[in-house]
Amino acid sequence: MLATPHHASNRTPAVDPSLFRNDANNVAALQTVRLQKKLLEEAARLQQEQLNEAAGNLKIQIEDKEKIQQERDELRRSKESLSQTVELMNTELEASRNKIERLTAANQETQNQRDNLKKQKQIELKTLEKQKEDELVTLKKQKDDELETLKEQKQSDLSAWESERGGLKGQLSSVLSSNAERVTEIDRLNKIISVLAKSAPNSRQDNCLPFQYHNSTVMIINIRSQMALDFGKDGGTKAYAWEFIWENPYQIFKLSNTSDNPDPDRPWVISRKDDDRRLYFPSADLDVDVHVGTSIPGKQDYWYIGRGSSDQVGSWV
């Protein structure tokens, strides 16, 4: 700040009255006064310029000061904003640092859990391997014992089988010997039967099925064509030749003698096994089909079952 100077010339000085006593002196004094006045005016002018210049400089300084103050205020606000930003960043940084510390701790805890789990699994694996190894040793020993027992049992069974086979061989030889004797005896009896059959006056070959077949179940098959007698034709009312099938109920017949005692003169009845429907010829004409039915009139359902030649003697089986 500039100081304002004070000068005595700013005021009009008092004129000494003695100066006007002498005109010469008065003129000189007046000139001196005028000169002084002029000097005072000049000094005042210079002082005013200095004052104006000082005022201008002061104004500039004041404006600069205000500008500086504004810049200071702007800098202060920027500093405050920067401080807030820095404080916010520090807060976020602290939060991030805390989060990293928590994650690091959690990761370390997870790693510790993994390590503990890995150690536990390794221990369990070793225990399981040891257990399996012990079980394998025990199982191998058990299997070896079973194999040894099985070998001993097989050896014992083989010895028993060899002994039994020797006994069976002896029995077979005895049976074969007895069978040969029986075959010889059967041949001898057949020859006797043949002679007696030919010489018997009441012997007949057209109805010589043994009585032991009374109420027997049979299937009648042609040897040449291998076709079976089947009574499934026309809804089960007729018989005809059909492919032989074991389980076919239409090919199973029942043989029944009309007498309860053996008698070569008594005929046979051929019927279905399930419903007792009988085979019969509906008439005495040629080229008629074999029919199947019930309540047959006359003797149309009676049959003689015999051999085709009187030379054949032997079993019907």
C-alpha cells in the first residue's frame, strides 16, 4: 500500500505584511511569491500525478488481489474437491484392501481345507488299499483252501466213481448175461406161440390186438407218409391224414374193447380222448370218409384191429 505524502505547499501561506512597505521590495517579494506559488502548483501537480498513479497502481493491485483471491478460492475449492476425491479413493482403496484381505483369508482357508481333504483322502486311500490288500490275501487263502478241498473232494468222488463203475460193470455183465438168456427164452416161446397159433382152430389174425391195450391212449401214424390220422376235418366231424404233431388233441385216440374180458371175437371202439366221440363209417359204400360222432346206430363204430398177415407173430408194442 502506498503512503500519501503531505506537503506544506498544499496550503496558501500567510504573506508577511512587511513585504509591502517598499515597492521594490514588494515587487521582488511578489515575484518570489509568484515563483513559490508556481513551484507549489507544480509540486501539487506532480503530487497529484503521483497520487493518480499510486491510485491506479493501487486499483491494479486491488484487482490483482481480487483475482488472486478468486484464484485462491478456486484453488481452495479444487483442493477441497481433490481432497474429497482422494478421501473417496482412499476409502475405496481401504475397502478394496479389506476385500482383498478377506478373499486372501478365504482363499487361504479354502486351500487349508483342500490340503486337509487331500491328506484325509490320501489316508483313506491308503487305508482302503490296505483293506483291499488284506481282503485279497484273505480271499486268495480262502479260494486256495476251497480249491484244495475241492481237489480232495473230486479225488474222493473219482475214487468212489471208479469203485461204483467197477460195480456197475459187474452188474452190466450180469444183466447182459441174464438178458441174453431171456432173449433166448423169448425166441423159444415165440416159436411155440407161432406153432400153437397156426394150429389153434379159433385163432384169428383180423382181431388180435392184445387186451392189454384196453382203455389205452394211442396216435395212429402211417409209416410210409408219416401222416397221422386226424379227426379235425370239417369242424371235427371227419377224419383225414394230417401232419403229425405230438400236442395235437385231434390226433390222440382212445382204444376201448367192447368186453371187459379178453375175447378175440369182441371188437374195439376208437374214440376221441376228450369227449368220447367215435370213429365210424356212415354206410357200407365204397370211397366214404371216416366220420366222427356219437350215438352211432348199429355197429358202424365197431372195429377189428389185426395183422395184415397170419405169418407175423409177435408183440404189438
